[in-house]
Amino acid sequence: MENWFEIIQIKDYIYIIRERLDLIDDRFHTKFINNYLILGSHSAILFDTGSGHSSIKSIVSPIISDRDLIIINSHNHFDHIGGNHEFQSVYIHQLDLKKITKPIDVSFLESSSSEFAAEFSKKDYLIHSSDEHLLLIGDEVFSLGDLEVKVISTPGHTAGSICLLTSNDELFTGDTIHYGSIYLSDDDNYKTYKHSLQRLNSLVKEKGITTLFPAHEEYEVNCGIIDELLVIIESVDNHLINAKYDFFLESNYFDTPKFRIIYPVNYDFS
């Protein structure tokens, strides 16, 4: 679809390639997907490939010019790996690999009320990945020429969720941190997620980072969001008494003024 993506240049070397998840299916309670293109003098990184609704490669190619392109997935959910099939190889954390080694079934989109979800019927409601998967474990550093990008392991949303930190101290948080709907994985417990938040909190304070770049909703967020999430996680018992059940997501959730925390019914809060 023409003009599916919104292209936002936030720095000379950073672009957001944005799309609307709510137009595909509003039952995820999420409006925006933010995919990031980071340009160095010799190479570039595309952090996530979006939902797969439309071709992200056709957007990226003119921007990167003759630079080599490195594809990195923040994690293995369909709205972040949907364009993987357009690229020869993709980096992903080893703990998130298994899910994308075979096509991901998104037939749940058949029941979406949105006309845009019908685009996935042309692909038989299957999300394919790239031909080659390159494994990450965390702490890898990619050189883009005049810019370096480090991988930070931050499990919690999924076991293999990662963030990226540039040598200019831009921190891209994937689905680990953002306003709106936060999904917690049954691969881990809340202590794992809390530890990831604490690790990022220490990092931003150590480096004096003030702004984060999340994969959903607002794309430039004050680092105070980490403290906000930690307060919720540390007082979770006060919120669980107000939990409700989402039949589409087959998960429990509770709301706070800025977040909806969504978690499996059997999630370990102990």
C-alpha cells in the first residue's frame, strides 16, 4: 500500500519508519510501530522490519544509498519481524530464534474488523523470515563506520528482547520500555523484567542519557519512564487486585494512568 509508512528524520543519521498497528488490528491496544534506521558512514542498521503489511525494504533502500545494511530484530513478535523475508539475513537474540525459524501464523487477523488486515490474506496469514538467522547473545558491537552500536540483552517482554545503544548514547528500547501496552512474557517472571529495567536505569544515569527511542507509541521519551515502570513493578500487588481478562489476547491486564500491563494468566509474580 502506498504511503503506509510515515518517515520521520529525527537526526541526520536516524530515521523512524513508522506504521499503524491499530489500523491492522486495534485489539492489541497499540497505535504505532516505530522501526528505526541508523546510518553510519559505511553501514546502516535497520532495527526491526515492521508488521510486513507493506514493503519496508522499498523505503529503506533509497535512504541508505550504497551503505551495507544490517538487520536486527528487537524480538520475535510479528509486528517487528514482518519484513524479514525481504532481506537475506537477520540478527536476532538466540533465545528468540526458534519462533521465527518457521512461518508465523497470524490467522487471528482474519477476525480483525480492519480492512487493512486483509492485506495479510494475500500471504495466507503467514509471516516468513529471512533465509539466514545470525545469533546474538548481548554485548555485541556493530561498527557502522563513524558510529558504533552495542546490543544490550533486556529479557522480560520476551526471553530474547534486546535494546541498542549507539556510541552517541542514543538508546533504542524495543518493546522493553514504552508508554501504552506493556506485554510481559511467560518465558520469564517479573523479576527478570525488573532486572532489565534496573539495568537500563543504571545505564542512562551513568551516561547521562535523557531520551529513549521506543518501538511503540511516542518515539522520543524521557528516561523518567523507567522509574515510572519500576514503581508499578515494585508495587504490583496493589494493581493485581484490579486485574481483568482480555479474551482476544487470552491474558490478564491492569491499567495505570500511562500504561496497560498485559501478562499471561499463569504469570509468575512471586
